[in-house]
Amino acid sequence: MEHLETFTEETRAWLEENCPAGMRRPMRREEDAVWGGRNYKFHGEDQRLWLERMAGRGWTVPTWAKEYGGGGLTPEEAKILKRELKRIGARPALVSFGIWMLGPALLKYGSETHKKEHLPRIARGEIRWCQGYSEPNAGSDLASLQTKAEDKGDHFLINGQKVWTSYADKSDWIFCLVRTDPKAPKHEGISFLLFDMASKGVSTKPIRLISGSSPFCETFFDDVKVPKENLVGELNKGWAIAKYLLTHEREMIGASGIERLPGSDLGATAAEVIGTKSGTLRNHLLRADIVRHEMDWAAFLLTLERARDEAKAGAGTGAVSSMLKYIGTELNKERAELLMAINGLQGLLWENEEDPEPPLSRQWLRSKGNSIEGGTSEIQLDIIAKRVLRLPQGN
Amino acid sequence: MALVISQEHDLLRDAAKGFLAEHAPVSALRTLRDSDDPFGYDPALWQRMTEMGWAGILVPEKYGGLDFGIVGAGLLMEEMGRTLSASPFFSTAIMAATLLKEVGREAQKKRLLPQIAAGKAVVALALDEGRSHDPGGIKLAAKPSGNGFVLNGEKTFVLDGHLADQVIVAARTGGKAGTKSGLSLFLIETDRAGLEFRRRTMVDSRNVADITFAEVKVDGDQLMGKLDEAYEPLEKALDVGRACLSSEMLGTASEAFERTLEYLRERKQFGVPIGSFQVLQHRAAHLFSEIEMLRSVVLKTLLSLQASDASSSFLASLAKAKAAQVVGLATSEAIQMHGGIGMTDEFDIGFFIKRAKVASETYGDYYFHADRFARIKGY
Ligand SMILES: Cc1cc2nc3c(=O)[nH]c(=O)nc-3n(C[C@H](O)[C@H](O)[C@H](O)COP(=O)(O)OP(=O)(O)OC[C@H]3O[C@@H](n4cnc5c(N)ncnc54)[C@H](O)[C@@H]3O)c2cc1C
């Protein structure tokens, strides 16, 4: 206890001294998020300083071991750090697929060489990663993927196509699922490879979303040579790694609504926009929908908290991530719908010169993807039914 | 405050599970109902529960109780919600004990709390006067007279009302109906002249009574707490009750759901278990997620009440509203997924929806608490 108190005090003092003022304001624009990478251009000196200082302490990935660029914090210490960051309204110093997805997978399945090579670079934001899972014919049925990797002695030769690869055009490396045994049953011929997106034969083509931006791409591999040592885990045993990584992705997507949408207190936003009369919102039908949603949202946040506390106490299960993803993303969409209802036509502006924030309409449209990316809601329900509830398989 | 159940509480839960499975399963409720039992609960069972210390779970040690706290009381309610066990636990060990602790005079506490802990007194709370919960709307009048008061009015659906030894009555001593000030609480023996009890038969086969107060005279020292200022302590006690009811509903929802899952695995149609149909799988998975959300909310609410956090009323309303939604869904889906057999009296699943609905109405339904939640949040 005493130790935690000292830790709290020291953390508070350090943050006070080191978190630049510009990093203590809410993130409003796309460029407020720092993704890092070889070609990353910071938007202002504060971003660069904040990342440098946090990474210097290993606090971009507080619970990773120090030798891998982490802070070596215990879960309790990490919780305190998170709380202190929140207290001063600090932005994350770095956001990335490396932190959320690849890092945890490498920590569990990577060789010592892989960990030493990749984890510190992720922690410092030097390498930006993308996820090469989905293909044109392998979406929900991901294990049917066809991108092939042929054994050529000292290297694999990769040919095929990925799709919906988020930020492929901005990323330095890819963690990629490839078929290494076309004859084996579909789950047993998949391997997990890491390679440089600058390799000869890799090309990307951005795809525009309904929300107007182009965050994801088609990604093509045309005779790409990948050194053998870039294989993570054993040959043909990549599916277990892929699934483990997905549990981290799902929990992250489920929880993403906490930071993403503005007007996070729907009741207060509605009261401000629509007005109240004798203490209740003027629009009674909308009020009923808002309160129902807000109660579910509060219940979801508590469930997220409980899942994390239980995981810390060693009682968590991987399938919980499916539940969190399902609830979190469905609520995210509903929240966006309610924000649209509160804002009327104002919310439907496509460009808004008066506001630096992306217009609500685009955020609303983007939210529709939450229940698709990382595995659709239907697939999450399938996983819960099978792995948690142990219901019989269909024929 | 980590959102996990401590080992100590896990042990209590395990003990309760074993005890209730043996002594108070759903079939016991069926027997009570079918025998038109005048009590509506089994006094011998209540004695056994008392021996386990349950009657005194919230009673301080110096008054002969266990003082185990609200989290423990909630866990017991959850287990009772699974077996639908009828007893005066909620009315007496939770509501009456909480109110006595909060606002009882020392003499009242000294006399009654040990009796409650020993299972020797059933104490009911006479609060509402209409169809739906409305603590502000109390009209029953207590007029000063001599060194005491005279009470006139009606109370409805008083839990364990007709078999209680004492009632705690919420009465209006000032202010207008619909206002929060001017409410007072009195502790009255049920054999006082002018009291008339009428048992009402409810869908869940438990005990409630309507009570008429006609010129009921009480002494000044029967007042609990401060004159005209009962609203706040009453709300506080009600929040404890609401949290515990939510916990009971969590138990009922979980049990109805688990029985349904069993059936989904067992029942075959079209040559396969019906649980292999994706449409049912997805509804089950959705329901599972809803129950897990309720579990988080209930645990947080119990912990925060135990720690006397400022956010307790907001959480209690969240819990009670969410519990009503979830247990409603769980018990309706239970019937639907059982098909025809779910509609039969012979099959137990019907008992769950009946108790769930009464618990949902008690001390505020979904709409009451959704409204309260929004008001606390300023809209
Ligand atoms: C914004 C966004 C970002 C993404 N980023 C990445 C990324 O970085 N890397 C990457 O690899 N992928 C990414 N994806 C792809 C994503 O993982 C897939 O889109 C998703 O898994 C669904 O696959 P699909 O699009 O082929 O849809 P399909 O699988 O064709 O599904 C179509 C519909 O059918 C339903 N369906 C499918 N199978 C079943 C079933 N068995 N039972 C019931 N219903 C079913 C689905 O739920 C869906 O409603 C991203 C997607 C989005 C929207």
C-alpha cells in the first residue's frame, strides 16, 4: 500500500512536469492521434516531446517488461498511471496496432529474438504495423484465406491479396496470415508472418469509406520474399496466434467508444441542445431512448472494469472479449444514432468550416463499421454461443 | 474497489447454494402455493436460515447480529432468486433492519434488532398506497394528539404485512402529498386497535397485505428518526432494498437462463438439438451478455452501498432498471425457447417469470428508475 502511495505521488509529479499543456486537451481531430512510424510527421512539437518522454519511461506500454521497451509496471501501478493520466486529461502519447494487437501476441508466442527486435520499436513508435488478415474471399470465414507462402529454402515467397487492411499505405511492417500448407484442413495450414511493407512486390491501393476518408486499402503481394526467420511460432500453427491476437483487438474495439465520440454524456448534450423543462428533457420520447442507452452504456463500462479486474485476479477468459466487442460496438452505433437525433440537420453537415472536429455525420457513418471490423457482431454471437455457452454445433 | 467477489463472499455464496438446494428449492414454493399456506412461507425454514445467521446479516454485532454487510446480503438474495425461496428475509432482515439501524431510537433498536437477528420478529414496511411505487406520494396522515399521534389512511401491497409482528409505517406529518418534506416513520405493533389487515394473493404466491389505519393511536416514542424528515433515510434504505432486489433478479435471470440452455442442448427437433439453430444461439448469446452486464452493475451497486459512496442512489436506480429489463427478457425468452411445455403449470419455468415480475415492480419499476436515473443526471 505504502509503495503504491509513493508511486502515485511520483507519477503525479512526473506527469505534472512532463506532460506538455497541448497534450492535456481532448483529442478532436484525426491528426491528434499519434500513430508513429518511419515516415510519421508530428503535428506540433508537443506531440513529439510527449512521445519521447513517455517512451523514455516505457510508459507507452506500461506493463511490458523493461527489456522490451516497457515500463515494467505491475497491474496495480498501471491502473494508477492510467488514472493519473486521466486526471490531467492527458492524451495517449502513442496509439498503434503494435501496442494493441501485435505486442500481446509476440509477448505470448514470439521468440526472444522477435521480442527484442520488434517490441522496443513498437514501444517507441518507430515502426507502424498493419494487420493482414482479411481477403476478398475470406472475411468472417477468415480461416479460408488463400494468400500463399511457398517455402524457397531460406525464404518464403508470398503471393496473393489482402483487403480492408487498415492504414496499409502508411504502415512500415505487416503481421500477415498466409497459407503454408494448401492440403491441410483449413485451420491447420496457416502461418503467422511478419514482413516489411517496403519489400519488393508489396503494393497498396486505398479504399474510400462511406465516411469520406480512406483509412484502409487493398494490399497486393507479388512474389514478395520474406526471410524464414520472420515466421512467428511454428509453421502451420499460426491460427492459434491469429485468434489470440483477435481477442486483444476485440477488447480494444469494444472499448474504443469511450474515447472516440464527442458529447460522451448524451444526457448533458441533449439538455444543452434541446433544453429542459422542470428538470427533464423537452423531447420525452428521445429522453426515454437516451436514458435506456445511457444505462446500458454505464452497465457496459462496469462490465469492462469487471472483466479487467477479473483478468487481473486470474479469472478472465478469452471469450469475454467477444462479449465486450459485441456490446461495446452495438452501443457505439446506437450512441451515434442518438447524437444524430439530438443534432438534427446540423449533424448531417458533410463539411463544417466552423469546427475543426470531423463532422458528426462522418463519425456516425464510421461507427457502422465498428460491428464489422475485428469480426462482425454475428460472428461474436457465434463465438459466445459456442465457446462460452457450449451450445451444440449446427450441421 | 476492485469489481470482484472476495473469497469470504464466495464462501458465503457456496454455503447458501448448498443450503437452499437442500431446504428451499423451487418445489418448496410450489408446495406452499398448492397448500394455500396462510403464512406464505415456511416458519421452520426461516428458523433454519436464522441459525445460519441470515436474519442478522445486517444487524450490528452489539445487537446480536453478524454485521456481514450489504454485499453479503445481496449475494444471499441472488441465491434465493435462483431457488425462488420465500421467507421474511427481504422485509425483515434487509428493509426493517436497515431502517432501524438508520433511524431507530436506541430503545427501539435494543428491543427489536436482537429479535430480528434471532428470527423471532417479522417486521414489515408499510409504504406505498397505490398500484405503483411512489414514496413521495404518501397521504396516510399522522396527526399530533396528546403526547403522540393518530393515524388514518391506507397502505397497499405491504410485503409480509399480514403476518408481521410490527410494521414500520411511513406517514405524512406535514407538507402536501407529492412532496418530500413532511414524512415521518412510526414503529407499530400489529395488534394495535384500529389496524385491519387484508391478505392479497399475488402472482408470485408470496405474502402481501393491504392495511387500513382507522384512528390508530401511537405514542410519541414510536416515532423513528426526526419528525417530517423521513424521506432521505427512507430513500437510503429503499436503495439498499432496490440493490438487494436487483441481486435477487440477477439470480432469477441466471437460473432461468441456465435452465433454458440445458433445454437447448437436450430438446431435439428436425433431428438435431434446437440449440444448434443459429437464431436461438444468437438470442442466447445476447441474453448472456445482458446478464453479464447486470452482474457488473449489481456488484458495483452493492459494493458502493457498503462503502456508503455518494453515487449509490444513481447506481441503485441503474441496477433496478437494468434488472427489470434483463430478468424480463430472460424469463420471457425462457418460456419461448421451451415451447409449449414452458406454458404449463407443471413445469417450473413459469414460477420464474411470476416472481421476476413482482420483484420488478417492487420499490420502483423500470420506468420509475429510468426516470430517476435521468433526473439524477440532470435531464
Ligand atoms: C473499418 C474496418 C477496418 C478493418 N480493418 C481491417 C484490417 O486492418 N485488417 C484486416 O485484415 N481486416 C480488416 N477489416 C475487415 C473485417 O475484419 C471484415 O470486414 C470482417 O471480418 C467481415 O468480413 P467481410 O467483410 O468479408 O463480411 P462477410 O464475412 O462477407 O459478412 C457479410 C455479412 O454476413 C454475416 N455472416 C457471415 N458469416 C456468418 C455466419 N456464419 N453466421 C451469420 N452471419 C454471418 C456477417 O456478420 C455480415 O453481416 C476491417 C473492416 C472494417 C469495416
